[in-house]
Amino acid sequence: MPKLTVAVLFGGRSVEHEVSVISAHQAMDALEVAGYSLLPIFIDKQGQWFAGSDLYNLKLYSTPGFQPEAQRNAHRVYLSPDPSIRQLAPHPHGSKGFFYKPPVLWADVFFPMLHGTFGEDGCLQGLLEMADVPYVGCGVLASAAGMDKIAQKRLFQQAGLPTIDCVWVARAAWKADPARFVKQVEERCCYPAIVKPSSLGSSIGIARCETSAALTQAIEAAMIYDERVLVERALTGFQEVNCSVAGPPDRASVCEMPTGGGAVLSFDDKYRRGGKGSKGGKAGLSKAGMASLHRKIPAPIPDDVTAAIRDATVRAFQAIGGHGISRVDFLLDADGRTFHVNEINTLPGSLSYYLWEASGVPFDKLATQLVEGAMERHASRRKTQFSMEVNLLTGRKP
């Protein structure tokens, strides 16, 4: 029986472009160990797509002047939303020459590893739905909700999950009257306050503020990256506790406690302090990202609190309509018992393989479960009727 081919998509038009490159190579290492054939699909910062086996090499992406199509087995392509095409079409503006005939490239399942805008927010998932291809992770709505901190808070609150209330402002309203929003924050949240772009991850644009001047400066900075910004009351003396969820059937991993001492983890904390090394020898940074942080696994919290957090993790996943895998981040108050759902990170925001390894599921086995789940969901979705034979335009009955 031939091996399934998995297309791993990474890079993209996002401030998290480099994070995506690292995460994708982690995933490809695991998929290779699991026995799948790989088709790397790199999307550059201008949105151009390139596909080919030579793109599975992390060292390329730190090479000055790197040009994907210059690799022998890398080709400029695009994915058509027309479901009858069933191949990655060669781009008419490819640079390999007029007489060059690219190979037919396709995959059995697509594995999105694009962090942030245009990849994690439902945009890519919509394209994959239109192309009618199996893909790993959440669908359009769940991906969009998982990326939008304002929307997910509302869904969590409707599901009865504990959250920290927030106030938010759109760019146009902020520019029109900054003082009005600052006053609103001071009345509802007080200081210290946390400023966050609504639809970004990797701690980009997040700042803790103690004064109105700092608040104004932080919102201005966050508005560079997003059209909406939210502000929350900052907890003091808290601990972060994280838990992963995979499904269906929906199940929670062990919990972890990053040892940051109640501080907000920065981009550098998460991605510039990673260890080196790779199972396949190609990625070179397999422990970068959240997996590189100092942490306690399992989290040193009471058993009943652990059980409550694991239950809340599954409920948060279900509240957004999740599929595949996600990580839910909690803030645990100084009393060690009261917790708040901070946010959910859908694929590729977190593969959380280190939590599943601690739960007895090796990374390659986790990758296999995700691919098989994507194939099963696609087969089930194909049983749904999306059109009807109704002759409304002719006025005749069918």
C-alpha cells in the first residue's frame, strides 16, 4: 500500500512568518518518522506559493538571499478553489523557463502550519474547503474564533467558562477619541492592565501598563498589528497553566505550568531561547517555541483543580467547535484554586506535542491521529448535500 502524502503549508503573510517555518519543520520531522511522504509548501511574505521536497530544510530559511524557486525540487504553484482540478497548478509567472514542465504535485491531506493572519484565522481553511481537500485542524469558524480573542471570550462566557472581562476598541474609534477609551479602561479595568491585539499570537503586541501614558503608547503600538485591540485587568501573583485538547473524541492532555513566575511570556521567551536538535537532522530547531520553555509537567496543582482545568479545556474546545488539536491557556489566581480561561490556541498556534508525549502519546503517533482525523472528517463532510437541483431561473419545475 503506497504511503499517504501530506502537504505541510508554512510561512505566510504574517508577522509570525518565522515562527511558522519553525513549527512546520517540527511537524514534518514527526510526519516523516510516522511514515508519511512529505510535500512542503512554503508561502513567502508576499503570499507566493512554492512546493517541493527541497523546501524541507530549515537551514535554507536563514540563508541570505534565499529564493525558494532556485531549489531544484521547488516550484512556484497555486491551489485553485476549483475542486475538479485536484493538483497544485504551476504558476504562470514561474521563473524556471518557458520550456520547463513542472511535475504534477498533489497530496492526500493538507496540514496547515501557518501561524497568524491568512493562515490560522480561517482564511486558509476557507480555501481548503472550497478546493474540497482533507485538512488537519479546526474548520473556518473555529479557526476564526480561535484567532479572535474578543470573539472567543464571548463564546467561552456563553459556555459558562470563567474568563477575565475585557474592553476593546477598533482602530477608527481609537483614532477619533483615544481619551474616551482610556477613561473606559480606567473605569472598568483599573491598573495594571494588559493590552493585546485581538487577532495575533506569539505574544506580539502584548504589553502590561501601569499608567494612562503607558496604556496609550501600548494601544498605539498594538494598532500597528491589528484593527482591534482589547484591554484586560492584569492579575498579580498568578501562575499560567496550560492544557492541550485533541479530538474527536475530545480528550485533554496533562497540564503544564511554565515557570515564568507569574509574568507575561514575551516573543523572545517563546522563540529565541529554544534548544537545538532535530530527529531527522533537517529542522535543527525541533525544541523551539513553547516546547523550549522551562516548565513543570504535570503542573503542581491539586488534583481537583487539575480535573477542573482539564474539563474546562474540553469545554473551551467544544465552545468554538474545535477539531484536531488546540491548547487552552489558563491563569491561576494566587489562591491556587481560582482559574480563568485566558485563550485557546488552535492549530498551528499549538501542536503541544510535549504535553501529549507526557500523556503517553509520542509526537509521530499524535501526527498520525491528526492526519487520520482529517481524512475521516473530510469523508463525513462529503456526505452533506450542498446544492439543490432547482430551476428557479427558467421558471420550470425540476
